[in-house]
Amino acid sequence: LGITGLLIFFFFESSWKLIIVVCAGLLLAILGAHLHRNLVRAGEKLFLILLDSIAVNLAFLFFYWLRFESGLFSTLIVIPLSEYLVPAIWVTLYWLVLFAFLGLYEFRSQLPMKEEWKKIIKGVVLGIIIFSVLSIKFISLRFVLLYSLSLILLLLFFRKVFILWERALFTRGIGLRKTLIL
């Protein structure tokens, strides 16, 4: 995947080539070096990545609505939502790569929900700190705080739904692996 990303980056003239390289890096980060261990529950990971992508984009849409459509904040220039397509893709990839590096897609057997929530909150706080340092001139602190709060709430909600759904399946015997203890 890494070699494919490098070849695409250096040999094809496209505005989307960086996104392809970042996606390849995301796949490498999620799959990691222990390919067998990570592919055992690949379906759950992909579903969790999909839920996180939805949460990140809903937080992004809520931020846009709050900033430009709600009337709560004065704006001199209203930027159309279509202008945010490429930044939304980058923001989604940023969060997914960060979550993958922080181990939010690693499954630990029956991790308490509180521990999962702590990991999510730590990941979002770290991501917001990195994002704020990189874009300190472009966005105000109150919008960063509103975005981070909505992102945390949406991620916690989707993770809770995922964990409850997974536990319900386990109680029915779905998704359990048969093990022989000698």
C-alpha cells in the first residue's frame, strides 16, 4: 500500500493524489504489523471507522450550521457548504488517522464503557490541540471548543450504540469464537 501511494503521488497529476496517499497510510495504520490479529475483527473495525466518519462529518455539518446558518454568530461572508467538501475529507482523514494511531480501533475484550470514553476524550483533546496549533490564525477558540464538544458527544453516542449492539450480538452467541481449552 505504501509503495502504491508513493507511485500515485509521484507519477500521476491529480488534485486527489494526496488524499489517496493518506488513505493508504490510514489502511497501513489500521492493519498494522500484526496483520492476522488485526484482520480477525476487520468487519467490526470497518463498521467503527464508518461510524467515526459519520460522527466527524455530522460534527462538521453542525459546526457549519452553527457558524453560518443559525444566526447566533455574525458573519461577514457566508461560505457555501460546497466549498467545504475537500476540507471535510481532510478533516475526516485527519481524525481517522489520529484515532488509528491512538489505538481507538484496537479491540480489547469487554473493555468497560468508561475506559472507551476516556480514550475517545483523550484522542479528541489531543487532536484539537494539534489542530489548534496548526491553524491558530484561521479559527476562533470558541468555534474550536464548540466543534470539539459536538465531536466528543457524537463519537461517544456512536461508540455507545456500537458497544451495546456488539454486546447484544454476543449474548445471542453471534460473533463469538469457539475456543478449545486444554
